[in-house]
Amino acid sequence: MNVALGGTFDPVHDGHRRLFERAFEHGDVTVGLTSDELAPKTRHEDREIRPYDERERDLAAELEPLAREHGREFEIRPLEESTGIATEPAFDMLIVSPETVDGGLRINDLRRERGHDPLELLVVPHERAADGEIISSTRIVNGEIDEHGRVLNRR
């Protein structure tokens, strides 16, 4: 099975790791990594995002051991638009989080319009931080939590 997922992954955290793990459980994985141009447009809050090459390097370091563990292949490709790679016919499954389900449904609509079978959408629940809130890159960048969801002391 060919599995797709996409995101900005800046920084990578345990919620992302859960997505990656589920993806590798199902097949070979292609990750669409938002381009420097697209990344700011996908944010709910305005914040600085590291350059593509830095994010790609860190993402590859996360994916390599998982791919090895599961006997799978992976590829990282730039995402230039939000519907990205998942509209291509080669994919069978799309990994989404609860807030990206609507995007997955839109991708399936585009696939049908293009004569492709819809993707199986696998919704992976959010990973929660120690305070019960969702682990997010924005919370990490803001110094609220670390990549594992531990609450950081604020002075």
C-alpha cells in the first residue's frame, strides 16, 4: 500500500510521530512537506517557520528508523499546494489528523473528478500533553511544552 501524509513538521513532536508510526504500519510512505511559500499559509497562528531544507533534514531523521523498523520505504516531497501529492493516482491511503479530515475529503473529491479512486482516510487522534491540551508545534515554539508534551515551567 502507498500511504501519503503532509504537513509542515516544525518542529516534529510526539503527535507527528504517532502519524508517522501509523503510516508505516500500513505501507510505504510519501510525506508532502510544505514548501517555504506554502508553510505560512497553512498556519492558524502567525509564527516563524524554519526553512524547507532544515525541516526536511529533521523529518528524514525521524522517518529513517521507523522505515527500517517496519521494512518500508519513504520519500519526502515538497508540497506546493494544500491538496498536494495526495491527488496523484499512486496513493491508496491518506493519514490525517482530526483537524485535517475536511482536507482529506476535499482531496477525495478532486481524485474522483480526475477519475481516480478515493483514498482510504485514516484519522489519527491527537496526542495530548501532560496538561491535557493538544501537543502542537506552535505550543512548543511558544515555550509552553516540549516535543513530548511535558509542560515547561514559565517564570
